[in-house]
Amino acid sequence: MTEIIRIQHTPEAAAVVGAIIAESFHELEVSTWIVRPDEDRRRVLPPYFALFTEHAFAHGEVYVTADMSAAAVWLDNQTPPLPDVPDLEARLTAFAGSHAQRFALLGEEMDKRHPHDPHCYLAFLAVLPNRQSQGLGGRLLAEHHGRLDEAGTAAYLEASNARSREFYLRHGYADLGEPLILPDGPPMFPMWRPPAS
């Protein structure tokens, strides 16, 4: 059974985790809504996810499986509001070009629904396609949920589709209001998990 590791920031770590998330999320409807051309998506998604992983090293926690087949990126939002990614707009434009507008729109829509109560935010839970349905996502969740429960801290996320929503329902999350519908795009599902007693 592959080990779950909480990793620390190194110059390479954010890029490696960003690549795991990008490959795992490449075919999601949300990803294709942001960046439609396949080739552009392969170029743009890894640095995007690396950017937020780097932010999580400073303001949260990052877990991976020892074989680097799955990752979870958490941001600490127990004393809201969470700090913004430094120079996000300029950095996004530098590697995403015209696609930066869709990333910005996604961020705006998600911010509208983000709860203000203290919590930890699961920004990304990603498992490489050839390792899915093997329990890795659940093990990554359990690793951090245990810490949250000990601290009495809630968790929040946006499930990217109905399948992932069902997965999170099985792990103690519940819908938080109506689905978030992206303009001319797919739904996302805000979800909340209270700490277990």
C-alpha cells in the first residue's frame, strides 16, 4: 500500500504536483470549458495548478502518495479571508495568454459561493487516470480529515462533476446550496463537511 506523505516546499515540488493535477483533470468538463484546445490545455494547466500548489505550501498543506500518483492540496481558511495568490493576474496572463480570462471568470464565480465560516479548503484532489478507483483519493482525504476532526475544523470544496460529488458525499460532505453553474459551462457542486465529533 503506497504511503501518504505531507510534502514541504521545494523549487520542484509545486511543478510536480501541478503536473499530477493537470493530467488528472485534463478531460474534466470544467477544464475543457476553461481551455478548449487540447494542446493548449496540456501547456496551460500544469503551471496553473503549480501556482496554487505553491500558494498552499505557504498557506496550507500538500499531500501526495509516495508513488506520485495522487495529490491533495489544502488551503487554510480558518481566519478568513484567505490571502490571494501574489500577482495572480499577471502570472496567469504570462503562461495562459487569452485563456487567462476564463481562469479569472472561474475564480470570480467560485469566490461568490465560497463560505465565510472558518474552514480548510480542499482546492484540488487529483488521482492519475490509471490509478483511479483504487482508494487513493479516499486515503488522501482521510489523512487530512483526521487532523481536521481533532482540531474541530470544517472542510469545504467544489466538486467538479456529479461523479466526484457522489464520492465526496460518501466521505462526509453535504451539498452547500444549489450547484454553481458556470456561464455557458458545466455545473460545480459546493460542499461542506463539518468536523466529526
